Amino acid sequence: MTSVHQDLIARVSQPLLNAILIDTPFGFQENAHEITDRIVAYFREHVRSEMTLASFRHSGRSTALEVEQFLSRIDGANYVFAGPGSPTYPLRHWRDLGVAARLIEKVTQGGCLAFASAAAIGLGAYALPVYEIYKVGDDPSWKEGLDVLGAIGIRCAVIPHYNNREGGTHDTRFCYMGEPRLRLLESMLPDDVLILGVDEYTACVIDVEAQMVTVRGAGGVTIRRRGIERHWERTTFPLSELQHPRDVAVPTPRQLDATEDAPMLEQTRAWGASGRDALARHDVDGVVAVILEMESVLHEWNSHPGDADERDRGRAELRQMVVRLGDMVRGGARAGMREQLEPLVDVLLSLRGEARREHRFHDADRLREILAQCGVAVEDTPSGTGWSLVHR
């Protein structure tokens, strides 16, 4: 798949490539660090591209800052890779974090998801719990998937390793399920959900903007509905072939930009560009200025109830700026840092105070924890709330 990665990266690398590896699918394994090193080395040595780690191995053991850092790295990436491991493990730990929405936005806004093997299973509306069935002996069943492909009109269950032959004397096709179990699993799917099978050493490249699908590699891609299959190898065909006949055509990235929310969308993107530029220059004042502007405009957007999606994008961009600014502080505070951070911290403390007054104590505690992990100690006293920088 080296040439596939190279070609896909070439599409998104202008003006700058920001490729990340998500380690959640194999985050439970004792050799997770070794797997990470091997994947990063593969991209460096064979694909000729640098990839950074977006680590998130366990939702229950991650701090609020680690959660925000993980989500921030997804938001900032234009090439996202995830692969080996367990299909159900990441679904369990991503469920309440908004990961699916971020991946959908990556697809619809021109970024690239390269999901393989176990990770690919999670992209469908229904996910196959391979190990639970094949290794543990659970009865055939489905888990709720991320349904990222549903956002582009493909209601499906993804089954990689579709042509697997490792069993020798027994049927291990269809990701080790075999024909009898696949028929049973298929009977459990709603009528509008198809099975999307991808053979080993094969890529199914879906170009949302061109509305086309390309099959590359040694095998093929199969869609299966109620036992009836269609198969493609080394060819390109319309995306509509994978969509249910009742599905409405999915907007391309350019069409999405033309919606009535475009001004807000452009504002959010401008914030991101300005903030990243200031971060690259290590310009603390510039980052703080962007964050203060974002907070002010987001407050104005609160009066427009119909723009909830764009407000959520703006808040995500705001959190991303705060996390990255925290990285700068931990990287080494310099003289005058408190004066430069004071406007930002005051805004965040104001948001925390508002959350406490509205009895949203979970949100208030989360803000305090993020500030603490960014090196800002918050002190509540009878006379008010104060803060100080913690030297590490």
C-alpha cells in the first residue's frame, strides 16, 4: 500500500502535511509502543512522509488535557491513519468524545482518512466484533459503528480481509467469519445497509469531491446485499454504486462551502490559520489575541440558535488553541509570561465561574483541570478566584 499512501498524501500535503497516527485500536496491547515505532518508521522510510502520534489509549485513564490534546491533533491533521488492533476497543473509548463527528468533518472538508484492518471496521454504521466472535466464542452480532461512511451516503458494515484464506481446512473468508456466520450476520442488518468487503492488500479509495471510487492493489472490493455480490478490481466507478438507491447525493467539499453557514465556516478557518501561524512563530501575544477574538465572536453567535454546528466548530478550534498554548508554556515559560497569559486565563476563569453559577460543575472542574495541566494553578478563596503559574 506504499504507493497508495504516497498518492493520497500528495493530495492533501499542500501547503503543509500534518499526518497523524491514532494508536487507540492497539492501545491495550503491551507492545503498543513498538507498534507505534514500526508504523512511524514505515511512513518515514517507505512513504517518505513524517507522521506524528495522536495518542489516546484509554478514556478512563486519560486526563482532561490528554483528551483535549488528542481531539486537537485530529482537528489539526489533514491525513489521519489508524490500523491494526481491535475493532471494538476504539469504539468503546471514543464513544462520548465526538471523534466520529471530527472524522466526518475531515472527510467532508477535504482531508484524508486512511483506515485499515481493525480501524476500518469502525467506519461503518455497524461494526463487526471479530475477536469476540472468532476467538472468544460470542454469538454472531454487530456493534454500533462510527457511521463515518454514512455521512457520504454509504450505509454499510465494513469487512476487511474479505478474501482471507488462512484457515486452510476451514473457511476464514469475510474477516474470519466464514460463509455460514456471514449469512447469519447479514440477516441481522437493516435492508438499507450493505456489506462493503475489501480484500487483503487492497485499497478502496473513495474520492468524495469527484464522487468516484478507485480499487487498487492485489484484490478487489465487493458489495453484498442479501447474499448477492458485486465485485470490482483495479478499476474506478461512481460512488453511487455503493449508495442505497434512496440515498440523496452527498455534497462535495466545495458544495458545503456554498451553504448559508459559509461566513461562519470561513471565520472558523481564519481563526485556525491565524492561530497556527502565531504558534509557529512562538508568538504568545498573537495566540492570545486570536483566542480572545474567538471567545468574543462565539459569544455573539450564541444569539443565533440555528448555527449550533458552527458554534461547536468554533469552540473546538478555541480548545485547540488553548491546548497548543499550554504546550508552549510547558515547553519553557519566559519572562513576562504571566502578563501575556493573563487575558486568556481571565477569560477561561470567567467561563468557569459562569459554569459554576449555572451548576455545570463538571464543566467547571474540567476547565480547572485543563488549566492545572497547562501549568496554571487556580485558587478559590472567600475574596475571589486567583491563579499562578506553576514552574515545572
